[in-house]
Amino acid sequence: MPRQLRHRSSSEIISTILEVTNGNRLRGREIQFKAYLPYNILKDYLIHLLECGLIEYIEGERKFKTTPKGMQALQTYNKMDEMFVKSH
């Protein structure tokens, strides 16, 4: 089963959102489609990520992008994911 279609943990969803907004400036709908999430769920995650300073909202463009803090969190998540996959 493709990764995006199975049940995902909160940390997997957060890493997916950070990944698709990393180096990109995307509108909510674009993030929704790339992250394979219903909009009502995405909205809650976007609010949480904004409050944590992991993404930022660019007002004039109405787009989101990953902050340097978000990029660090994504790198840490990917390293941990690699370690757990290798140990299985």
C-alpha cells in the first residue's frame, strides 16, 4: 500500500507537510494535494506548525513555507526515521 494512503502518525503527517513546503511557497490547496490530506485536517496541522514556528505564512502571497527551524526539525525526523528503518 502506498505510504500516503495508509494510516500515518502525527509526526509522519508533520514531516510530509514540512517536506512539501521545504524550498517551496505553496498555497493551502497545493499542500493538501501533495500531502494527501483532507483540508479540515490540514488546517489543524498548519495552525499547529505556525504556532511552533516550523512554517511561516507569507501574507501578500497567501502561501506557506518551511522556516529554518522547520528544516532542522525535518532533518532530525529523517535521521531518526533512517535509524529506525535500519534497525528493523
